[in-house]
Amino acid sequence: MQAKDQEGMAGPPLDLIVIGAGFGGIGMAAKALKAGLRVLVLERAGDVGGTWRDNIYPGCACDTQSHHYSYSFAMNPDWSRIYATQPEILSYLRDTAERFGVTDHLRCGAGVTRACWDDAQGNWAVTTEDGATFTARFVVSAVGQLNQPMIPDFAGRDAFGGKLMHTAQWDPEYDLAGKRVIVIGNAASAIQAIPQIAQVAKHLTVLQRSPNWLVAKGDRPFEPHEKRRFRALPLLQRLYRWSIYWQWERSWPEFIDGSRQSRRQTEETRKHIAAEAGDLAPELTPDYPLGCRRILLADDYFPALQRDNVSLVTGQVETLTPDGLRTKGGQHIEADCIVLATGFHARDFLPGMEVEGRDGQTLSETWEKSGGPEAYLGIAVPGFPNFFLLYGPNTNLGHNSIVFMLECQIRYVLRAIARVRGRGDSQIEVTQGALDRRREVQERELARTAWAGRCTSWYKTATGKVINNWSAGTFKYWWLTRRPKLRDFTTR
């Protein structure tokens, strides 16, 4: 494999290095290989899959429908459910990587620590944890946003004598049956794990700091005849996929703060919570705008909270104790196991990696000066030639499939590379003016959204700058990323 020739910077530079082998990295590599590029994928773990490899907690599943949470160039007619579970998604990613030849260009156990631009050579030098260095004309960072678990530094953490684990670091060997369990948190991972834990635990306490807006998921298995039709009629499957896309795309106005659609959906969701949550409805109804935080989808969460062996406690942790924890309200809760469903460091777009661009500037320094991570269309940053991001700043969604966004970005990056190579140039770099113009539009659009509302969320920084979410519908993003505008870039 080309990787072996590249160690110690020996051998000719590759065309492209892709960092990360999750949804973004596999898709990027598959399409780049089809375009005839010499590609190397560097993955820090021992397997592909990204977040779907790491998260194995009970009930882990997607909250985007299976036929839309998959590549348009690798549709799967055999999804077992409307919303696929973690094992099935991971199997799909492994199969796709194998089918499109990505595994032949993959180096696992190669966490990237540094990427440095050599202006004289027009190359990137990428260094991994084991000291190996690889060079390439272009680099794509596809490390994702939800891969670094947020583990609160609770007082007394070392004193707790039971099992303590984060949902993203689940120990499958630990048996929850008959145990007293506390789950700290009630967001996306928690609402999937809690119903499963409640079925086996002696007692489960859910520690909720504040409630989340939750709507019905409507999950079910696909019938055998449905899968047969998808296999026999690929066009039918593609039409079904697009129907899902437009169903969700029509919901975009619900995220415009104060819009008629937002008011209507808020009232419908409030009624749903009142009907399904019973006496717990007051504690489970948010007081912030719909969409200000991630809207959750579940069919079994409210019933789980009403089980006899489940308690809902509203409060925050003061300290862990040898046999449980104490809340700031003074309540002591005993536990054999504490599960941290506390989310991720989603605002860190380059975990454990330093990227040094033109004139020695680092990407972390650049983003610190601008008040938080930002990139032109979430893809390119001035001062960093031939460097691209997938699922970068302001490309997360609240209403549609992130795989759609990734495919827009992959197409955009490949067209940028093709344009450089077709013109006989070696470098492409977005201009500061282009980023400034896009920022102005984006800030105006984001100011109208629920994400800018009165709540704390992982969508924004401590100063209130929204850095994770896209500011409009996904159709607009598709339109803007159809092809690179030459006036927004410099080439040489």
C-alpha cells in the first residue's frame, strides 16, 4: 500500500489524504478513488465506522430514517427498520468501505497529531501518533463532531465505588441486571439507553438538568414485501429516499423563531408531551423555543419514565459519593452504576490534531482570533491551501440527514481538486473576502433561528456564537455547493 512507501516522507506525494473513516471519510475516499485519485485514509481506531463504531450502548440507533441516512451512491434495499440500529449501520459502513475499495487504502491505528503545509513544495505533511509522516497535495479532515465524550469533572468522582461509564465508552461486559443505576443526562443518547436499562435494572434514576423537546419517532420494522420491492425496483427506493428528504426539508420553517410553523409545531409537541408523559409532563416540558436544542425522537422514553422501577429527579450533581451521588438539592441517591449520558465536545473540530497552514499559522489560533471555529461553507479556511473539512463548522442540521450535507461537501471538494488539476495549477485557497461575505449572510440567517434562542446548547459557544448548525434549508446548501466559484478562491 502507498502508506508503506510514504513513511519517513519517502516516495512521491499522494493526491489526497483523508483523516477519519466514518461516514464522511468513507464517502470521500470512495468518490475520490472513483475519480482516479491516489488516496490514503488515516484512522486512529482499529476499524472504520466513526461514531457508529464507538457507541454501543443499549438501544443505540439513528434518528434519521435509514434510507436517507445512507449514501446516494450505495443505497441499501435491505434496511431492517425505518430507523436503523447501531450494529446495522456499522455493518453498512464496513460493507461500503469494502465494496468501493476504501479498505485497500486504509491505515488503522494511525491517529493524526499534526498536518503541516509546505508552501515551497505545495504539499501537506501529515504525522501520526506512531511518528510516521505522509505527504499529499490535498488533505480532507473528516473527523466529525461527535467523537470526543464529555466527561464532567464531578467532585468525588474517584470516591465512587461502583461502575462509572460514559455512553460512548460502554462496557458490554458489565451486567446491569438487578443493579441500581443512575443515568446523568436526558438527551439523544440517554433517551435511547434509558428504556433498555429500565427493563433490566432493579431501579433506575434519571437525573435531568432540564427537559428536551421530544416528538414521536414512529419506528417499525420493514415488511419483507417492502424490501423485496426495493431490491427489484431501485427507482422506487430512490423515490422513497427523496420523499423522506422533502418531508424533512419542508419542516425547515419550524426552526425560524416565531414563525407560524414554529408556533404550530410547538403547540403540537406540547400536546404530545402532555398526552404521553402523564403526571411527569410538567417536568418534561421545556420552557425554551422548539429547536433551540436538538429535538429528540422516541416512542418508548415517556413510557419508560413511568415504570415503577424508574424515578425522575430534576437537579444537578453536587458530588459523587462512595455509594452513589448527592444532588445540589441535597438528595442522596444510591447506585451500583452511574451512566454518563453527558454528550460530546462537539465544538472541537480538530480533536488532538494541530493543523499548520501558510506562514506557520495554526487553525486553532485562527479560530481563536475569530471567536470560534468558522469555514467557508464549512469546508475551506483562508490561509490553509488544499485543505478541506467535512462536517465542519456550521454544517450540522436539526431537520434533515447529515449524509446529504456530506455528499454535497464531497462533491464540492472533488470539483475544486479537478478544477486545480485541469488548469494546471497546484494550489487552491479560499479568500478572506469570500469567508467574510458568507459570514455576514450566515449571521443574519442564524439570528432568526431557534438556535440563537434563550438556551444553552452544544450548537454554540459560551459567548452565544452558533458554530455547529447550518443557517438555512439543505436545498440552499446544495445550491451553494454545486461547484466552487472561482472568484471566491485563489489558485496558482
